[in-house]
Amino acid sequence: MDGRTSRNGNDILKSTGKMEQRFNDNRLDLVTLREFCEREGEAVFYRKGDQLEREGDPARWLAFVTEGSFKYVTHGLSDDKAHITWFSFEGEFVVDYPTFLYGRPAQTTIEAMMPSRVIRVTGQQLELFFDQSKETMKLRAVIAEHILSQFRSRYIDLHCTTARERYDLLMQRCPGIVDMLDLQDIASFLNVHPNTISKIRRDITFDGRKQ
């Protein structure tokens, strides 16, 4: 499912509460981009399991999440196994960047983890926005650098931290994620076997009892 268009962006934004559960690095100021989405975008509701993008299909959307959360799922080349690579939560942007700017095949499926609302714009709309001024062109470059930095941090986490350290980092970044995902999804994101997550949780419980 592609999602259901509902009220306009400003109406949706007014109806949301406090933005919580940050997963991305929010030091980047994207107020200008969010305001553009509110002004020019369409408000869409996604049921749990609905897809914002489908891997292999032309990517289309940049969306600001006003309620809910999304996971990014990419399939293995040989075994077609699903791998969770990223998340976007309330108050964050969700996008397969930069493929959506050019309508290229999406490199990941972006799926709602719960009933979610977004304000979305197309790649063409964003291209026109970027072309408006030097400041908006600069924003395009800053966004690209920000995403590259996120991918680099993710790469370093996978190669330079233990499974327990990655689990702890995930819980620090998004404490409520255990209520949204099952054990297999968390294991997929951390690139470990589900049994490893079970052992980590047992160890955490045991450590808590010793204190």
C-alpha cells in the first residue's frame, strides 16, 4: 500500500504532540526543509506495513514524519534475506536519498512500523526548491554531507563495536524501539543472530540483579 492522502500538512502538524524518540543525528538544522514540506507537501496516512518506497521501484518521496515510525529494509543479493538498515521516527525525515530526486530505483523498501502520518513531497518539488537560491543550494550540499556522515557512523559501528556495544547504543538512541520491533528485526539491524540478542538481554537482566 502506498498510503492514504488526508489533511494538509499544516493541519497534521498542529495535531501532533511532543516529538520524541530521536534516532538520527539532529544537530543538522532542517527547519527550512521541514517548513517547505509543510507548505508544499501532502499529508498522508500509512497503516502498519504500508510502504513509502519499494526496493527496485522508482523512488518518489521525501517525507517529514509527524506521527509514527518507519524501517528501511534491503534484501540480500544471493539469499534475498531482508536486512533492516535504518529507521526514521517522529520528528525526522524519511527518504531514500538521493535516488528519489531522479526517480531512480529505490535501494531500500521503506515500511511503516505502526500507523504513521507524514507530510511528503516529490523529488521534482524538492529539485525546484533547491534551485530557488544560493542558500537552498547550500542546504542540498549540507544534507548530502549529513547523510554521508550517518552512513560512515553506521559503518564504523558495525566494524568497530561489539554486539553488546551496538545494542547499548541503539537503546540509548531510541529507548522505545524494543516496543516497536521484534527480536529478529533488532538482530537484523545490529547484524547479529537473534540468539545473540537473547543472550545480551539475559546478561543485562543478570547485571541488573547483581546491583
